Amino acid sequence: MKTLKEISCGKTVKVSRLTGEGPVKRRIMDMGITKGVEITVRKVAPLGDPVEITVRGYELSLRKADAGMIVVE
């Protein structure tokens, strides 16, 4: 079980589930990150925060804490 924050640049993964609850989980889902969607990791900042990804055809930056809630395969 890996999370999005453990994925290196250039890799494409599929979301298997979201952990967390309440408003944070809702916000992640509102950004288009849902079960089964493919995510490409484009860049990771030098200190690991934020992570820049491509999801559903658009670019998005996520905090490392939020990326840790996204379980991928």
C-alpha cells in the first residue's frame, strides 16, 4: 500500500482509495481525485512539499500531508 507522496517524478499511478475524512477528503474529491482516476506526478519540490501532479487533464499542486491521504497502486 503506497501513498501518492511516495511516488517519484514521472510515474503514473491509479487511485485505489482515499483515507482521511470530513472536509479534507471532500476537498480532495472536489479536485477530481477519486477512486480509479490516473495521476501523473510531474514535479516534487526540493523539500518534498508541494507535489505537482496532472489529474483529469489539468495540473494541480498538493501538500505532502494531502498526498499522504491518497492510496495508489
